[in-house]
Amino acid sequence: MKSMIRGAALGLAVVLSAQAAHAQGLSFGVGAGAVVPTGTMADANSTGWSAMAVARLKPPVAPIGFQVDAFYNRFGLESGIDGHSRLIGATANALFAFPSVSPVRPYLLGGAGVYNAKASVEGSESATKVGVNAGAGFDFALGSAQLFADARFHAILNGSIDATTSDEATAYMIPITLGLRF
């Protein structure tokens, strides 16, 4: 009986703390979508898929907030090479949400992050680089949850090799993500 009471108390505490966090503007989410490599990154990679987890802190009455993202991207390889490349990263972003009474709320975000890339080709080693990103999106209210859709432009500094010069070059990609924030 004691364990049942403890379990009920723990469950109530979790629900109340989640509501308190949401009231303070803290939300979490997950998303997935397509990611398009551009520039020199597109020389070796084809369009791939992306999965992400999001933590956002934005007080309900303030337009300014903060968002941290962690993501996994996977690309096919071009030029008839069998295999794939993957990119794991995390970004910290400033967020501006446009004030709106509509259930559709646009936002802008941008920041910096860390990116780790590796190809499945024999002899390939992983490399960790820094980069920046900027983008725009929309939140769609669904009761206490929100659907979100955003597109971003990521620039990974020295994140790829220029095929014509063999020099390191900035790698660019554009993930387009749909997700749910709660």
C-alpha cells in the first residue's frame, strides 16, 4: 500500500512540475524532416533525413527566448559510393517569436553549435567542427502542445573538402523540420 501511495505522489509531482515548467515558458520537443546539403557538402552527399530534440525557454509574455537543439542527420553518398555519412550536432540559439493572437506564431532563431561528421567509407575518421545557423519557422497551437515547422541554414566552418582545391571549405546544409513541442 505504501508503494502505491508513493507512486501516486510521484506521479502527481511529475505532472505538477511539468505544468509549472510550461507556465515558466520551458518546453521540449521532437522533430524530423529532410536535410539538403548545399555547396561543397553537396559534392559528396545527397539529400538526407534529420531527427532532432529541442528544449526551449521562452516566457509566455516575452518575445525573446532561448533554444537548444540536438540533432542527427544522415545523408546518402554521391558518385556511386556505397554508404552514408552522418552528422551529429547541438546548437544554442537566440529566439524571437513575433507577437500574435493567431494560433499560428512565426519565429526567427539563430546561434552557434558543434557538429561531428563521419562517413561510412573505409578509412573515414570523424571530425568535430563549429558552425552557425539561422532560420525561421512557425508554431501552430494545439491546446497545450504546439506543432512546429522550421527551416534553417547551417554553415559548418571548415566542415568539408573542396573537390577542386583539396582545401577545407565551409559546409552548408538546410534542414526542413516538422515536429511537436510540449
